[in-house]
Amino acid sequence: MFLRMESKFKVKYLLLIVSLIVLGDSIQVSNGCLEDERLGLLDIKSFFSSHKINQFSANPFASWVGANCCNWDRVRCNNLTSGAHVVELLLNLLLDYRDLNPPRLNVSLFQNFKELKTLDLSNNMFSGITDNQGSKKFPNLNKLETLNLRGNYLGSELVSSFNGLTSLDTLLLGQAGLGGSINLSGLKNLRELDLSMNNLNGTVQMQGLERLETLFLHGNKLNNSIFSSMRELTSLRNLLLCCNDLGGIIPTQDIAQLKILEMLDLSHNHYYDGAIPLQDLKNLSVLDLKYNQFNGSMPIQGFCETNSLYELRIQNNHIRGQLSQCVGNFTKLQYLDISSNQFSGKIPTTISNLTSIMYLSLVENDFEGPFLLSSLANSTNLKFLKLSKTQVDTEKSYWVPMFQLEILILKNCELNKKTTSKIPSFLLSQSSLNFIDLSHNQLVGTFPLWLLLNNSGLLVLDLSSNLLTGTLQFPTWKQNLKYLQISDNNFNGELPSNVGLFLPGVSYFNISSNSFEGNLPSSVEQMKDLFYLDTSDNKFSGNLKISIFNNMSHLQCLLLANNNFSGNIEYGWNNSANLVAVDISNNMISGKVPNWIGSLTNLQFLRISKNLFEGELPGGICSLRELRFLDVSQNKLFGVPSCLNSSSLVYLYMQENFLSGHIPQAFSNGSKLKVLDLSYNHFSGPVPDWIHKLTSLRVLLLKMNQLQGSIPRQLCQGEELSIIDFSNNKLSGSIPSCLNNMTFGTIKGSEYSTILKVENPKIPNVGILPTYFGSYHRYSLEEITLNIMGLIEVDFTTKSRFDTYKGNILEYMSGLDLSCNQLTGNIPLEIGDLPQIHALNFSHNKLAGPIPKEISNLKELESLDLSNNFLSGNIPSELAGLNSLAIFNVSYNNLSGMIPTSPHFSTYPASSYYGNSHLCGSYIEQKCSSPILLPDNPSIKLGKEHEAFVDIEAFRWSFVTSYFTILMGFVVVLYINPQWRETWFYFIEDCCSYFCKCI
């Protein structure tokens, strides 16, 4: 009986197993994973593996083996009892963005995943789409809720195939290569749509998207018509439209229809008028209008009728007028930035009501002071405070702040000017500071050691441009400082010998323009994270030990100029890593220019002028392919390597050396050169005819050399030239008439501006502030700029002065100096075609002929020197119209006639007319017998009424004839009379004997 029952049980059990196997086979389940989906995943693996995988996604498909695909990385299943379907595929960041031939996305790979809810294919750099049928349509995944295709280049054709994605809730197409217009009207369930960072410039059809809550359209080329597409978006809460081509007047009525809007970003556009209807947007929490062109009053309607805002950003506009007292109504406000506008009047006293404020920036406005910082004492959440260009007082009354600041900027605030002019005492209560900027305040006192003691987390300290004195002191333990800027003060004494031990992690160290003295401490070599070191304009002395910089592998800027360093730096350097700028000018460093300079392959700025370097420039300098600024002037150099690569150079200064021979051919490929100064050397030979190849040249200075020959006509092809100085050479021939082809000041702008940007690898975020919507505002110093505009200078003689022009003034200076040469011929009439030129100097040559009346066209001319030539004729009366002419010199010529009676000519000293014996007028001692002027052509014969005037050309010929006649008569007399002839010879003999005895 028992055996029979056991047998029946075994049969039933066997039937159960068989039925399960059959059932399992019918639904194709393999260990929790549908077989057709597993095979589909393997096809996906094969597709991605056949292309170059991102180096940051090492072996992403290592787990894609075995039967149960639900356990594979980047895959998630729903684990239903009827069979586990794939519901999430995270295939982002798989392909290498550096692939020059990125693949097209085969959308047929996903057609088997009917239950898929999330598909992330972002940041793979796909170059388009394809499928197995050739239709280029996305499969009908009607359960897909989230589709992320950001960071690809798929094109707008893909969007039209999304109509089958009826459950789509989130569609992310940022940076997807979309352009023109697109239609998304069929996606009725969409709640979040990202179309940012594309090239959309037409319409975006969104009819029927009544559930849409978040719309990202920033970084396109959309105009104001986009607002008409939003009229049905009644659920919209977050709208980002920054960085488009929106402009003109804000469409107030269209925006007013978005009743429940919470965040509105219209920043970085071109709006200049209109207003945001704040009274209609009762739920608006974040409003961002920064970097537009608003010109006038606050572009917000109903500013005093609501208090819903948490964040308000309107910085970098042209908003004028007073900041309304209503700002105090926004008691929920956490973030307020109105910087870089033109607000005036006093800062509202109601700002003290902003007790929730965390970030407050009022910098770069025209507020009137004083502003009492104590009015913010009760703002307990305040972390970031930024003020500038307004008088701030922190000491007028005793107060204890209830906040703990992280970032404090009180720059150019006339801080405590009417009280103590000292560093604010309220800082004694602050212990969480990461960033302090108190620069440009004329603060007095000593270095605030207590700031470092109280704020152990201090990363940035800027006390530059004040009146602080005394020595530099640090706590006796290591500091966390990353950025120390104390330049332009009155600090003195020696640096602490162990400064490098106290500041081992400092990245930016600027102590320039003080009175520090002594040696540069050897402990500086412990500052291994330095990327910027500036000790210039001090009194440091002693041998410069270049080896102390060898451990600074991050060093990019080394500025040691204007000290008393000495010694030889030819050897000792073995750090060739990242240097971008080196300035050791105006010291007493001697020896040869070191060849190791050639190892600084990233170098862009090199200034070694005003030292005692001698010999030739080393061949290593030819390796500097990035060099833009080179100044080796005022040394004792006598050679330039023929391999010098000037193709990258923009500024080249080699004046005041011992360079000789012809001007080197190596300069001929300097197509980017803007300034070339080779003056005060011993160059000989002609002005090179390849000079026209320097197509960007603005300043050419060759004065005080021994150049010969004529001025090449090729010079006229230098259309950008604005300043030319060929004075004090031996040039001959005529002045080229084609000089009017050059600009000489007609081009204005930023031709000379050069900013070197150096990345800061070691200064992290110094402040992180959470925003209302959960993101973070970061305050960082990731990039430091070295503006070399002030280092670009040109020496040029004008207005009888030798001046140095530097910085922005160079953009407005123009001049031509050909003085002290041997030029002949007439002044070309075409010189009148240079209307923007400021200075002309043709003095000390052999120019002849009249002064061209065309010079009167040079309305900007400030200095005209034609002295010491052979110019003839009268002074053109038309020159009286040159109202800007401050210096006029025509002395020592052969000019004649009356000086024009215009009052303008009376302003020039009489010496301006000396050496012209036939000039007359009330401005000099020579009076005219008649007010009638000489004709312009001196060869015309004069009547009796003008006998006081002499034709110079006739006088010259008559003088030569008379001299020759007298000489021949004297010779004839001696020939006829032997007695007189003998007496004459004896007289000559006695004279020779007398002079020989004297010698």
C-alpha cells in the first residue's frame, strides 16, 4: 500500500517538473531574465564593444556574462513572477569622446525591451541615428518614461519619431545637435523637457503639453517668439531661457500667463527694456536677469507688492536709480546679487530686514556712503558678503554680528575712512572665513596675524593696495592659505626665514610693490604647490639661486623684476614643467642668457631686460614655440640666433644692446608681431624689404642705428602700422609717397591687449552655497589672469619730448619720425592722407621744396617738426586750422614771406621760426614791410613794392656767380703783376710756418 502511494507521488512530482519546464520554455525565461532581452543586451554589448570605449569606463561589460542578465551592471529588471523584464538601461559615458569617427546610434537595438522605463544613452557622442529598416525611427517603447540623449549629435530628425513614446515623462536632449525648429506636440505626458545647448533658432511646438513642469531651453538661438509657444503650458514651474538671442522688450503679457512659475532664468540675453510682472507670478521664487542690457529703473513690476522671492540675480546690467526700500519686504530672500549696475543713492536701511539672507553682493555700483555694516548684524544666515565702491563703516558703534561669514569682500570701500582706517574689529568674532578681500582701502596698521589665528580654514587673503606697514608675520604652525596677496603696501624688513614652512600649500604668493629686503629665503623651495610667485618691485638683493624653484612643478608665473638680485643664472635650473611667464627684468643679473630657457616649452612671456646679460641669445630660445612676449632690451647682447622662431611672437623688444650687422632674416616670419623695437643698436645695411611680411605690425622702432639706403616702398604694405621711428640713421633718398596706405591710428580697439591666462591647479572652491532648488553656487579661483597690457611700452619722441607710452594709451598714439637722416626731395603731398596721425617729425634732413598745404588735413596732428631742412616758400595759411597742433617747428630752413596771422601761430615760441632770415611777422623780430603775402611759388618775379623780399633761388645763383668772378679776377691780377704774386706767396709761407709752430 505504502509503496503504491509512493509510486503515485513520484509520478505526480515528475509531471509537475515536466509541466514547469514546458511552461518555462513557453515564456522563454532563463534564470530570471527573458531570453530575447538577454540576447538583445548581448547585441548592445557587441555594438558598443566594436567602438572605442571611454577610458574612464574601464571594461564596462565585464559583468555581462551568464544567463541572468538582471544581475548585470547598468541593467535593472522588474522581477515579476511572470518573468523579469528589463526596465532600466544606463548606457551613458561608454564611448570615447576623442574618437574622430564616432558611430551612429542604431535604435533597433532597443526594440525588444517592451517594458523599458528608463533609457540613458547620454554623453556617447553619437554622430546620428540609424536602424535596421532604414526608417531612422525610434521604436515604439510605449512604457518608456525617461529618455536621456544628452551629449550626442543626433540631429532634429530623431525628434519626429518620438510620437510612439506615449508614456514619456522626462526627455533630455541637451547638447544633442538639434537645430532649426522641432515639434513635440504629441508627448502629452511630458513633465520635464531639456532642449538646452543646441542650435534651435525657429519654433518649438509644444501644444498640448499641459503637464509640462520644467523646460530647459538655455544655450540656443531662440528669439522672443518662443513665448507664443508656451501659452498652453499651464503647469510650467521652471523655465530656463538664458544664453539665447532674446532681446528688446520683455514680453510682459506672455510671461504673466505662466501663473504658477517658480523659477525664471532670462540671463545672458539682450533685453534692454520692459519688466517682469512679479505681481502676477505669486509663486516665483527664483528670478535671474543677469547679463542683459537693462537701461533704466528696476525691470520688475510689482516689486513692492510681493515677497515670494528667495533668489534675485540682476547683476551686470545698466540699471540706474535708487534701490527701493521695498527690498526689505523680501524676508525670505536668501540670495541677492545686484552687482555691476549703476544704482545710486544710499543703500536702503530696510536691508536689515533680510534676516534670511545668505548671499549679498552689492559691488560695482554708485551707492553713496556711509553704509553701516552693523545693519546686517541680525542676518544670522549670512555667509557671503560683497561690497565695493561705496563708503563702509564698521566701527561707528559697538556691535557683535550674529553671522559667521565664509566669504567677505570689502574692496575699494574707503573702509572706516572717517573713523580708524583700520581693519574691521568685527572680524575678531569671525572664525569660519575662507576668503577675505580688503584690498584698495588705504587701511593702516600692521599685518593682521590674528586673522590667521582665528580662521584656521582661511584659504584666500587679499590685503593689496593699502597702507599697511611693518614686517610680515605668520603663526608658528602650518597654515592652510592657498592665496596670499599683499602687494602695493609699505611692508618692510626681511621675509621670515621659514616662510616656506609656514605656507607649504600656498599656490598664489604676491608680495610685490613693498619694501622687503634681504635675500629670498631658501625655505621658499618648500612651497611646492606655487603656481604664481611675484616678488617684484621690492629691495631684495643677493645672488639669485635659481635652484630654489626646481621643486615647484606647478609654477607658471615667476615675477622677480625691479629688485637688486645679482649673480649668474646660467646653471642650476632643472624644472621645465609649466612656466608660462618669467620676468627678472631690472636687476643686476650677469653672465650669459641661460640655454635652459629652451626647456620652458610652455613659456609665453619672457622679460630679462635691464640686466647685465652679455653674449649671444642662446639657441635654446628657438624652442619656445608658444612665446608671445620677449624683452631682452638694455643688456649687452650682440647676437641673435638664426633659428629664432618669431612666428608666435607678438611683442619683441631688443633695443639698447650691441646687436650689429643686417637686421636678422629670422624676424621675417613674425606675422603676429605688433611691436618690434630694435632701436639703439648697431644694425647696418638697408631697412629690410621683407618688412611687409609683418602683417600685424603696429609699432616699428629702428632709431639710433646705422641703417643706410632708401626707405623701401614695401613698407607701405604694412597697413596696420601706427608708429614708425627711423630717426638717427643714415637713410637717403626720398620719402615714399605711398605712406598714405598705412593706418597711422585709424584702427582703434584692443590691438595691444594681451592677457595671459594661467590655470590654478591648487586653489579649490573657497565657498559653496546651496541654492533654493538644491544646486550649489561655488565661489572659486580656478583661473588667474596676468594682464601684461601695462608692460607693453613704446618710447617715442613727440611734442619735443621723449615719452614712454604704455598700456591703453598706445591704442590712440600714432606717429612718423624720420628725423636725423639724409633724406632728400620734397615732402610728398600724400602725407595729407593720414587724418589720424598725431606726430610728424622730418627734421634734420635735406628736404627741399614747399611745405605741402595738404598737411592741413591732419586734424589730429599734435606735433609737426620740419626744422633743419632746405624747405622754401611760405608757411601755408591753411595750417591755422590744425587746432590740435601743440608743437610746430620750421626753424632753420629757407622759408620766406609772412607768418600767417592766425592767433594759432602766436602760441608757438619764436624759436620755432629761427633760421629763416626771410620770414617776417609780428611773432618774431623781423617785421614785414607789407602785409601782402608772397606767392606760394618763389620763382615768380617780384615787383618793386616787394623788393624787401628776395628770391632764394635767384640769390643762390647770383652769389655763386659773384664768388666765381671775384676769384678769377684775383687770379688774373696775380698772374699779370709778378711783384704782387711774390708778396702773396711769401704771405702764405709765413702763415703756414706760424700754424706749424703752434701745433
